[in-house]
Amino acid sequence: MANARLSAIGMAIPEKIITNAFFENLIETTDEWIVSRTGIKTRYHAGPTEFTSDLCVKAVEDLVAQYPHVSLNEVDMILVATTSPDQPMPSMACRVQHRLSMSRAGALDIYAACAGFSYGVVMAKGLIAGGIHKKVLVLGAETLSKITDFTDRSSCMLFGDAAAAVLIEADETGGIGVGITGASGEGGPDLYLSGFAESIDGHPVTMNRCIVQNGRKVFKWAVNKVSEQIPILAAANGLSLDDIDWFIPHSANLRIIEAICKETGFPIEKILESIVDYGNTSSASIPIALYNGIKSGRVKRGDKIMIFGFGGGLAYAGMIFTW
Ligand code: UT7
């Protein structure tokens, strides 16, 4: 079985920074409420002609700029996790393949909402371990501002736009461990984006093509599910939570992260998050937290990193790897 490692990373954000003051002028809210309930101070919104595929391309270009040894011509597969594609078809992965002239790459989008990037890493590891591919590019990319209901004061201040790309490649020294995947599909009506169907399991759907969530229910599910699953993920890798140098949960809400740390005893100082500066960027939240951890020098070569994505579906996935 071929081993794999995560060998390069890049990211991209739109230019326009949105502070909490923007929402104070839009809905009945305050900076104090947003910070105390979510931790979010700023997020970025794409311009009217800027879309998820544009951020994907920029994230891959950033990866190549930072890791010049990477040759995009050698990439076998592009996996793009997104809930906010430019359009449902063609896929974002095909847009990346075309725009960056990645002649030999297969292309596939992953629809697992905020768990999408973690699912992508699990799948990339499987493709490499199975001997099917040698180099897989995994992206988490969103322009959630395009599917945000700016009249919904319980959700509109949460979401931000960003993209990140990682290269996962065959490497005998290893690095990427055993992953975990799962779903609580009964929670589908608690977090959705409408399409054709007007109900989910008999629950009527708001047909506005914007993210709708039952914040309190998803909050509780996330804290319980992540707290339950991360010791299982560690054990599957022959580790305990004490062996983990950095934990990167999906950045949905700083209070969720704090509650998970309280529940599991995991030290908050060993968390990498992206919620405070970027808001909830769904599938991009974990890789941009990793990117900034590496860039700031906090994450060092050899560190053991645990990622855990959770969100719409409801779906979750986690992985442990050595940087
Ligand atoms: O990434 C995908 C997964 N998504 C998540 O994990 C989201 C999980 N949920 C959350 O992050 C939180 O539930 C929210 C941030 C969405 C909401 O925070 P909360 O602490 O659960 O607030 P709440 O919905 O329970 O509302 C508390 C109060 C209510 O007022 P009353 O009924 O107590 O008088 C709301 O009307 O806060 C009020 N409220 C607001 N007040 C000021 C709701 N939104 C706002 C607002 N500004 N923007």
C-alpha cells in the first residue's frame, strides 16, 4: 500500500474585507453580539464578477508560487470541495483543470459542505494508497456570500469567501494516516441550500437558493459529534489526543470550538482556527487555518495535525497527518 503525504499548500481570498460594522448597518445586530456569539471579527466577500473557480485558480497559483518544485502537469486528479460552485455543471474541478492546463488530471467536485475538504483528504489518501494515483490536488473553495440570505440575521454575518489547495502525493515516508467519515443524514433539514425539491423528509424547504440553518440544533450536533469522534479518530491512528500537536476543526463558530475543547479536554492553545479573521468559509476553513499556521511558523515539520470537518448533510470526516 503506497503511503502519502501532504506536501504543498496555497490559498486565496477576495480583496474586499467585511467588518461587523457592515452588518450593524444591514440588520438588527451589534459587533458585540457577533463577537461574543461567534468569535468572528472580519470575513471577505467576492466581487460581483468573482466566483469560486477564480479563487480556486488563485489558490493553486499561490501553491505553485510557494512550492516551485510542484509541477501541475504531474497531477493525476483534482478534487474540489465546494457548496457554492459558479454553476452546478461544469464542475469546479473541470474549470481548474482547463484554466491551469492540467493535461493529465481527472476532475471531480465533492458535495459534503463544511466536511468537504476533510472528505477530499480521505479520498486522496485512498486513491494513492490504492495505487490509482500518485498526485492529487485537493481544494476547499467557496463564495458563500453568493448564497447568503442577507435578511437572515441569525446567519448572514457568519459566512465568508476563500479557497485553499493542498497537494497530496505518494511518498514512502508516509505522513497521512487513517481517516474517518460519517453522516447524520436525519439532520438534512437542519442545514440546507434549496434546489428542485420543496421538502426534505417532509420538512418544507425555503426555496431561495440561500443557506438555511437551525443554528442551535447544528451547534449541539457539532459539539457532540466532534467530541465523540476525535478520540475514535486518534485511536484508529494508534494515538491519543495528547499526541496531537495541532487540531483544526471546521471553523463554524469559535464557541463550538471552545465547547469541543471543554468536552474533550483538548487544550485550546493547540487549536488552529480561521473563524476570527475569515468567518465560516465552509470547505475552505480547515486548509486556510493550516496555511496560516504554517506561514506563521507555529506549525513545524514533523508536527502531528488532526483535521475534522462537519456540516451540511449532516456529514463529517476527519484525518490525522504529519506535516
Ligand atoms: O458550518 C456549518 C455548520 N454550522 C454551524 O455549525 C452553525 C452552528 N450554530 C451557530 O453558530 C449559532 O447557533 C449561531 C451563531 C447561528 C446563532 O448563535 P446562538 O447563540 O445559537 O443564537 P440563537 O439563535 O440561540 O439566538 C439567541 C438570541 C435570540 O434572541 P432571544 O430569542 O434570546 O431574545 C436571537 O433572536 O440572539 C438573537 N439573535 C441576534 N441578536 C443580535 C440572533 N441573531 C442575532 C444577531 N444579532 N445577528
